[in-house]
Amino acid sequence: MRELKIRERIEIEAGGEALVEKELGRGGQGIVYQVRYRGREYALKWYFISRIRNPESFRNNLRRNIEDGAPEGGKQFIWPLFLTKQKENGAFGYLMQLAPRGYDSFTDIYNGYKWEKPAVKGQPARKHKVKFASLDVMLTAAINIVKAFRALHLSGKSYQDLNDGGFFIDTQTGDVLVCDCDNVAPDGQNFGIGGMPGFMAPEVVRGLAMPNVLTDRYSLAVVLFKLFFRGDPLEGSKVLKCVVMTEENDLIHYGKDPVFVYDPNNASNRPVKGVHDNVIRLWQIYPDFIRQAFTMSFTYGIKEPNARIIEKNWVKMLIQLKLDIIHCSCGKTAFSSVFASQNDHTLVCPNCGTAIYTMGVKDYEVHLYPGARLFDCLTRKGSEDFLTVTGTVVENRIKKGLFGIKNQSGQTWKVLFPDNSLREVGPGGGVPIWKGLKIDFDDKVKAEILL
């Protein structure tokens, strides 16, 4: 493949030409350039045509994806927009939006840093830390990743090459952009892409299956594990014995004999202290239900593709995990598992001894510490909106030390008090945190305060 030259013009199928401005990066499939087309800047991916198994079928699939458009309007996808015309040698590419500023690659987030090119030629590159603004933001990003792939799968397509290079994330907000969408294909079809070692489902590694929705779900579990635990779910002592990970060793450890590092029935591949310290430390911090989800994903789910966790269930668990974070007024922030239990529904901060009560709503448990928030997904039937705040735990302005839930939903809540009296609490009003008090938020979505 001939590389494109700066200032070269590339014809676009939709009409007009794109002007090549500069190279942005390159990978196994081709080179990405910044181009100007119809007065706007885009990214152009130009393929190494010799590395595509069936260029004509691949190109037709790209055209179909462009015509279909991105799932749910494309908010979370950097989707193919325009095909170029083919060169005489068959070479072609496609245009997509440029990744906006303020987003970092999943790879940089995983590594914890990125290198910034010097402003002046000859000066050394600068190393910058890359991390999420908070634990809440990281979980917001995780939910957004899962929701993006659920939208893709519901559209009848699979991603087929899910890996740590497939995302850009805003570490301040948790917004996610899925990139490299040129490999997306209708579920059941494949155009030569298998995936990246370490992310591929074992049946793909072994050549027993082509990428599909079920293999996407395995890869999604790997992405989430890496995001939470900063390590590989299958890389432990057994894998470290291989000095070099050859293709044959990849086949053994990721295909024929994969062993989860915390498999409860097989300790042959445990994380190694001094090598896998992140995994060892973080595995102990997360609540049991999350550890059980990953254990199932990389034990039973390795062998049974149909048993892999579906996106809807991941969303539900991740929302609960987000709600499980406690920000005590003394400054301690941690998952509830770090807090002592006073009884079945009351926790105690190990730092200051403050009691933290719980509210049950839908299938979730919400911890009622000062500043805790309710979200639309909790107070409205059928909602998965985990960003819109509908209630906040606040201190009574008159009676210090007395806390309640302020209604910020725009809806009137019906509140059943312990004495069986029923009152309506409109927007701006408050509900006291009393044992046994019940709230009917909307459309029979009910909650009960548990002390």
C-alpha cells in the first residue's frame, strides 16, 4: 500500500475530495490521517489493503454500516461516515469524526499515564498522569461502555474486536466514545478479524468459533476487569512461567487451558506479589457481588458462551456498585464492604463511628449518608438514567443532626409514615429518614427506609 502524502486529495464516494493534512497514527490495519472535507476536519483511516482478507466484502460491510448509522443515533460511537473511492490498486479508506479533546484512550488510562509530544522539536516528550477524577466517574464510564455495546447488540451487530484500544474516555465525566467501528458486522458474519490476544474468547482463540455477540460479551468482561483491577484476568503464576508469550503459549493460556486468577477451584494461576499487585489489592476492595460476577465470567462463562453475563445485567450490577460507594462526612470514601455492619441494614464508618442507614428501592440498596443522591433510574419505572439527580440526603436546616431526603425529581412523592398516615411531598420538600417509612415515587416505584 502506498502511504498518502500530505496535501494529497482523496476522492469521496459522496462527492468532493478530502485534503490530507497530517498523520495521526498507524496500526495493524492501516494509517489514520487528519483530513479536511467540505470545510470540516475528519479522521481518515486508510487501509493496508493486503491485510484485509476479502476487501470487497469488507468495503460493502462498511458501506452498509454507513447507511444504517450508529446505534441510538451515534452518541457513543465514532462511526464510519463516508467511504473514499478506490484507487487503481483497490486501496480505500473511510472518514469518521475526530476524537474530541478531553478524551484519553483506555490504554493510557490502564497504564496510568501518557506521553505528550513536545511543543518544540528537539525537546523531550513529557509524561502525564492519566486517572479518573473519582471512583464514581470510573463507574459511570463502565456503565457507558456496557450500554454502548448493548445498543450495538440490540441493533443486530457485534463489534468483533473488543480491546483496550477501542475506547476514548473523558476521565472527568465518564463519557465514552467507542472507536474502530469498521470491524462491526451483522451478528453471525465476519470479515477476517479475530480480535486481540488476551481479549478474545477462548473459542475464538482455538478456532472453534468466529467473533459474535457471545464472544463480545466475554471480551466486555475482560475490559471491565482491566478497568476495575488494572490487570489481566487470566495472567497469573501459570502464565508467568512462560518467558515469552509465543502464539503457541497464547493458544494454551487463553484458548485451550485458560484459568482465572481467582478461580475458587483452581489455584494454579494466582496473581504473583510484586507483579500483579494491583489485582491483589483491588480484588479485596470490591463487594462480593462484583467479584462473583467476574468469577462466573471467567470460570463457567469461559466454557459456556450462553452463560456469559448479558449487558442488561451488567448495567444493573454496575449501577448498584455505583450506589455502593459511601462518602462519609468525615472524608472516608469506600465501598460499603469496607464499613462495619451494625445490623442487616445499618453500617458504621470505621473512621468516625457515624451510622449509615439504607433504603431499599426496586432491586437496589441505597446508603443514606449526608450528600447521598437518588437518581432517575431509582425513582422512575423503566428508567436507566443514572445521572439525573432526583433526591439528595440533606441535614434539616432547623434541627441540626436530623437528616432527610430532599425531593428534586419534579414529581410529587406519596409518603407512608410509620403511623400509617399518608402525606404528599412535592418538589423541594423533604422526607425524614425514619425506620419503616415508605415512599411511592412514581408509577408504583416504591422504597422503604431500613434501619
